[in-house]
Amino acid sequence: MSCWGNTVESIKTKPSPASATPQTIEPSSPTFKKSKPPISDNFLISVQGIGSARLGMTLKQLKRKLGTDTKFQVVSSFIVDFDAIAVNQSGIVQYYILYPSGTNFSDSDLIELLLTDNPNYRTAEGVGAGTLLKQAETIYGAATLFHNTQNESREQVRFAHYSPRYLFFQPTVSGRQFAGIYPSPSKEYNETKMFQDSATIRSVLVGR
């Protein structure tokens, strides 16, 4: 399999050069409100991976770890430029392993990009798919939403006190293209701190 290079850069929308780099506070900091009870390692989202899947392990290693009851199903054209392997347990997709479209992902290939929209998976502070952005702000600080037309206008959200380099939150709101409320007219790079009240986190991406 070819070198991934800037795989994550091709998925996430780059912040504006004029934007200040958000301060990152480690999850162990008392600034964060830990979820009660603690998230099980089997459902934990971190910069190391999602659940049992860890960045840098091979697909074969993950298969051994999860056992024969887990199904690995190829999903073509999962998103623009990427296919995926859906990791399915008891008929429910737990998370996806992403890889470049038009290539094969074999047992010996390294996992370098993971995505989950399963609400059972959460960060140590309890944030994951389905979490209201307003609620996430009480944990991680003010949200900034942004998207770039040069990157398929994939909307992302970063938080004032928590924006790990390899972990990305993707927002959504029902019935609208964007969760954020952006100034008009639209530009190549668009950023806002305003968003729909019902906006939630749609999925979490972990990659390097």
C-alpha cells in the first residue's frame, strides 16, 4: 500500500492562517469534566485510536483482537477519495477504517485513519457522535466551525481548549448543509463561532 503522506490533511479543513492556534489542554487536566462513569477502553476515542483499533496496528492484529464474531465489510466510495472497511459487531457498525479509493487494504496494512459515528464511542470526557455542540462547549470551550471549498467543504469544529492534532470532530444539523451559521457571501475558507442550536457532533475522525 502506498505511503499515506498527508492523508489527514486531505480530509480535514485547514484553519485560516490568520487564526490563532487553539490551546490544547490535556484530558488529565482538571479543566475538563470527566464523564461519569469512566468510558471503557473498548469504547474510548483518543488520539491513539477508537476502541480496540489503534493507529499503527495492522488489520490482521485488529482481527485477532476482536475475534471471529466481528465482520469486516468493504464500503466503496465511503467519502470522496476514500473507501472504508466497516467493523461490524452484532449487526452494528462500530467504526470505519478509511483508506484511499481504488486501492486494496490487506491484513498486513497499517491502520492510519479511523472514523466513528456510533454514539457508544466517546472521548474520556464523554463527547462523541450525537453530543450537542452546546454541551461540548461546556467541556472543551468555545466552538469554531469551519470549512474550505478546496476540501469538498467538509465542515469541522475545533474547541478553544481542546483541539488535538490527530482528532477531528465533524458537526451536523438536520435539514441543512452546514451546522455553522456563516457570513455571506461564502469564501474559499469559511469560519464562524455561530451555529444552529440543534447542531450535534456527527462523527469523530482519528488519523495521522
